[in-house]
Amino acid sequence: MIIAIVVLIWGASVVADSAQFPTQLSEEAYRGATLTFRTGSGFLISIVPIWIAPVLADSVG
């Protein structure tokens, strides 16, 4: 049950962190670099929950 709640919260917050929205506000010359940086940062942040999920699943049961 706890994992389901965490997954729902995580899934809802990831959509709001889409790289395309803040990229539209960047300067046109740097738009590609900004999109690349935001996308790469998103994948990097996603690594932590992927590593933690099995640990939480084992501890919860």
C-alpha cells in the first residue's frame, strides 16, 4: 500500500517536471542545450527511486 502511494505521488510529480515547459522560456540560441540538460537531469533524478524501490519493497514485505 505504501509503495502504491509513493508511486502515485512520484508519477504525478514527474509530469509537472517535463523538460519542454521551462525550455520554451529559454533563449532561442540555447534551447537545444537547455532541453538536453533538463532531460538528462530528469533521468539522473529518476535513478535514485529505481534503486530505492526494491529496498522499500523488501522492507515492507
